[in-house]
Amino acid sequence: MSLNYQIIFCTCPDHNSANEIATHLVTEKLAACVNILPAVTSVYEWQGKIESAQEQLLLIKSHDDFYARIETEIINLHPYELPEVVAVPMEHASPQYLQWINSCLLPE
């Protein structure tokens, strides 16, 4: 397993879909933790129109080794035609927190 940890952002239209995705990723040991942040307002262009929506934001903590599987699982479970799945590297984190992430994920 690489030493590259990441946080993946994903917006969901409601708590039910956010909770379903979060629970699935943790149960499958693809993510150590998923935070669900409620009441995020998103403003974006979709099909030529400016849209605004209340969404829930998932913060998914994992290894970059699992990104492809996480992306696939989100796409399969998500109600949006084009869900947001964006990963950013964890530049710094406490060694103890990273060990905890390792203990929660699938083994190599």
C-alpha cells in the first residue's frame, strides 16, 4: 500500500444518499471515515443554465490506492448523472491518525 493518503469530496442531494454512500464505503473498508457536512449550497452551471442546490458534502478519508474503486462505487450508488468525485492529497497528518486509517482499510 502506498503512503499517499487522500480526502475525496463528493456532494449528494440529500442525507439518505449521503449516508448510503458513506456507510457503504466504510463497510467495504475503502474509507476509514466519511464526514457528512449538511446544508452546503452549490452554485454551478449544468446544461447551459446556472443552478443552485442545497447538498450534503462527503469528506472521504482513504489511500489513493482505493481511489478507482471509490469512484466506481460512488458512480454506481449516486443518484446524479454526473456526481462530483474529487480527490486531494493529505499533505500532512499525524502519524497516529494515518495508522488509524490503515487499520480501517482493506489489507494490501
